[in-house]
Amino acid sequence: MDSSNHRRTASSLSKKRHKSSFSDFEYLVSQPVSMSLPIGYDTSLLCEMNIVPDKFEWKFYPTDEPYNRAANIILSNASYRLIHEFRPNKKKSELLVPVKDELVAGDYQCLAYYGAFVVASVPWRITLARLGQSHPQKSVSVTVQAGNTVSWRCDVPESNPLAYVDYTKDDKYISPPDVGNRVKSMILPHVNVSESGVYKCSTTNTFEKRNLDSTLKLEVTHHAHEKAPFFISQPVSEHTATKGSTLFLECSAVGKPIPKVVWYKKSQSQLPAHRTEVIAGGLLIKNISSRDDGVYVCNHTNSHGSIFHEIMVKYREEPSLDCSINATDINQGENRDLECEVRGTPEPEISWFLNGFSVLNDSRIEAIGNKIYFRPIEKRHAGNLQIFARNIVQTVYSSIRIRVIPLPTSIDEIPTPLHNRPRHKPKQRAPKMIPPSKPVVSRVKDDTVVVRWNISNNNGLSILFFKVQYKEIPFANQTYTSNKGWNTANTDIAPNINAYEISDLKPDHFYKFRVAVVYSNNDSIMSQMSKKFHLRSIDFDKKNPLPVCLITHVETISHSSIKVYWNCPPFNVTIDGFYIHYLIATRAGDDYVVVTVEGSDVRSYVINYLHPETSYDVKLQSFNQKLASELSPMMKGRTGDTQDKSNSIPNHIQADASDYMVESKTLSKANGCTLPGNKITITSNPLADTEK
């Protein structure tokens, strides 16, 4: 094929969510596929995530079997190279692969980075298409009694993708039997005289078609000589079938009198009547299961004798994974063993990945089959642990989100970066610290705001906590005095929280806000200041225009996660998103944690990093840049116990009238909290007056 004249494009842009057993964190939306393409084609691999990542990356695992779509590539120890040339577009990354030569064959894996947390996709596989040389085949001439079922097969050459056969008579196409699998034989049920003639065959693998030199000269008569049963073509001796599929076993003999056929399975007295059916030309088995693996026998008999044939059926099942948990908290320095239940036929190859890469080179980790051992856990082990299971049917994975609780630390204040170093000491490169984004401020009520921020592309140090600072900005006709400096909110805000509520402000005054982040090296960096924010008071007789959305139910996701669902009444105002407030139900006060959900169309959200077996009070607000709605009625949710499996039946708490509680007039504080065991103390205003 001339690639310059016949260049085409093949696309694998399937949009189904990958079938896996992990919960609703970051996951792949597109469905990786395997494809066989001839040289001269291009293909486009589309990696789409459910959440916009900080960046994408691609890995390529080459194979030395470019024409073998079943080549065994073990992800954990296969060589690979990184590909940096692709087209990112928010949630998507598109990789163009020109199929120029054998060197493009192999597996292509997408990596999506969320800070140091990395999701690795199931690989796409590209192999080269080829239709091998045909072997010489004998032509057949046969006379049969009318009413027999004729089965004739042309042998196909080796091919990638698998080739199939077309049969014709007088240039008219002969339709194959309407059964589950593609039948490679021509089957003519209960032939009559009009079906006499010469039959031909050709083969194709989608990209190439070739006529085969074998023919069948068939004569059908009402007065054939009596003869014992015989096969025109020897039936196939082995079939493979996957779980849930339909399989047709070809086996048809002719003779006079017309033979009667009996099917049975060795070591089994009877075939399952509700799933098997004897039809013209063979045996149909529906909804294949592991019980169908084994040897089947077809026995054709008439008054002159009998003939039988044995067919081996090999059962295949795609891998499945059950890791019991999808998230876990581990103290730094602890030993931890994790195990996942793996099923599949043939037995799957297992690979363990941590944040997108194999764990085999980590001296603190030992992975043996479906078990992984941390000896001990270190801070760098925080992130996304994935187990991949691969066999000839499919590749699947499951994820476990690991959070490492640092060893207890005590400091007196937010550290100030050191900018001056002694000249006589060699300069050392400080760990990279990413500042928070410029904060966005929204009004909640007359004396309260919510400050929001994020940190992108943080691939270095882990975050200990955030601090929010604010200061009052004088009116134009006022004189600035030194006591109008920065105030620091007293709460250490956990690293997974990116919103904080500041209350007890002065209505109709101007403020600026900024956010400090403290990293694991006990150093800090500050965000830019927010725009000057005017905290306007709203007249008592004016109705809040933002809709009050109601929480419909709260679903238990795991021992550390719940999922909140809500509905909103029709509205004609701009909504930027929602604030979800939550608090341990048994805890007194109104010290709520707040999370921000961006987007007016979102109607569900997963809250992570919660305590196991704990009930939470949950409330909701819609918001835009100017203000927030009234709080929704309260709904209760509960995390599961540590033994809950990710695929267990969810615990739904429905929105019955008895579930709601009367909301107090005082709006709660939406404050974050430090991680358990992270003993850090901060002075009330560590950075006061550092910027005037």
C-alpha cells in the first residue's frame, strides 16, 4: 500500500466509562481499545478524564511481536518511553499515531496528573494488520441425498485481525448462520436439488480481500447411493468462548439415510437444556459460563454406520478485581499490607502502579501477585495506588487512594522563607513550593464571606495546611493606620480543603484576602492578594435571588467518603457553584467544614477524608460572585465501616420530611481542620504586618 496515496484515519474515540471497581474519584471516561492497522494509516487515541487534570502524559510500551494482537506485555516490568507530543484540551488529551512501520506497535498508556496524584489508564494496543499466505487446498466434488445439511470450510491464512470467509455460488453471497460467533464454514441446511452447483470462497481481514483456490462441486439428488455418515470437511477441533457469549460448535455429516445426530459432553450426562440447542449444522450454547469448559462430542448415525468428532471448548473470562477498600489512611512509618481478590481465566498477570508508575523499583515496596507490602510507608507513597489485571480477554484496574498521616510535628508559627544565605556556603536548590491561586471571595451574608483558592501543578512537596488572612481596606476619605493590618484566621485548614468562611466582618466595608500554604519542609508561601472586596449589606425586605437547593439524599461511598445529591428549583440568575457544609453530627457548635463545587449544572459531589462509621450533618448553598443563597435544610449522612467493600450496596439516606432540621438564624462557620495526628500550633497572627 502506498501510504502517500492511501493514507486514512482510524479513530478510537469510544466514550464509555472504563469498567472498574473504584469509587467516584478521578477516572477515565473514554474506553481504551485494541486495534490492528495497516502501514500507511493514522490513528487517534483520545484520553478523557471526568475531572480536568493539571497535565497529561503518555507512555509507550513497544513490542517485538508487531503482528500479534495477543502479545504478552507485562506492564510492571516492560520497557517504555514517555511521549510528550500530544494535544491537550481541558479534560482530554489526544495522541496522534502515524502507522509508519513496525516500531509503532505496542501499548499506549495515558497518565493524568492531579498534583502528585496520578491516574494511569488501561492501555490502548496497536498492532499491524497482515493477511498471510494461503495454503494450497483441495477442491471437493460430492453427491448427497436431498435433505442433508451440507457443511464445507475453506481454511483461512494466518491473519491480524482475524480473517473470516465469504462463500458464493454463481457470484451470489451465501449468508452464514445467524449465531453468536462468526462461523467460518458454509452451512446449507436441508439441501434440495436447486442448490447443486459450484461454490467458491474468499477471505478478508477488513483491510485486504483474497480469493482462495478451493471449490466445492455439489450435486444434490433424490436418488443418491446409500452410504454411512461422512464429513465433507473435518470440523474444527477447538473453540474459545468468553463469559456470557454465545458459541456455535460446527459439526455436520452427510449420508443416506440422512444421519441422526446426538450431542453430549464428556464427564457430563446431560447438556443444560435451557442454554443449549441442536440446530442444523451444529450445537448452539448460550450464555457461556465456566461450567461449559470441556470436551463435546457429536455423533452422527444411520443404518450403515456412525461417525463422531470431539471438540474442545476453552472458557475465557475477563479479569475482575475486589480490593475491599478504595481509600485508606496510613501513619508515616507504619508497615501496611494490602490485598485484592483477583479473578479471571486464564489467570491474569498482575501489575501494581503508584502514581502512574510501577512499584518494582521502590525498595520500600514488595509486590507479590495480588498482594503489596509497604515496609514501611513513607510520605512519598501518598497518592493513587492501582492494581492492573491483564489476560488475553481484557485489562482492568482498581484504585486505592492512599493518604499518609505525617509524624507529629510542633512549630510555633508559619515559617517565613529564608532569602539570605551566607556567601561562603554553597547555594542549595530549595524544594519547589507552589503558591495558592489568587483567592476568590463570595458574600454569604452581611458579615460573612467564603474565600476560595486552589493549587495547580504541585508535583513536589506535600501540603501540611493552609491559613487565610484578611485586612480591612479604608475608604477613600479615611486615613490608613497601622492597626489596619492583616488578621489571621486561627484554624489550620486541611490540605484537601480549598474554601474557608470568615465571619464577624463589618458590613459595607472593603476587605482584601490572601492564603498561605505550609509545606512539609515547614516553609510557607503566600498567594497574591484578592481583589478589593466590598461586603455589601442587603436590605431586610429584599428577597435573596439565589435558589435554595434541597439535598435529596446522601450515599455511603466508603469508610471515608459520602456522596451528596441535590436538586434545585428553576432559576434565572447566574450561579457559579455550590458550597457544601458538613460537620460531625455529635460535635457541638457550628464549626462546619465547607467544600466548593464549581459549576451550576452539578448535582452531586463526593466528600472524602472523613472518619469511618461516623454520622455527618450536611447543608448546601448556591453562590455566585456577589452572594450566597440561604442554607438548605440539614440532611444526615454516614460513612461506612472499614470492612465495607466498594461494590457493596450503598446506604441511601432519603430526603423524608423527618430527615430535615430547622435551620438556626446564625450561619455556621465553614472552617477546615488539620489531619488527625498532625499536631501543629500556630500563633493567632503569625504574619501580621508583613505587608502593609
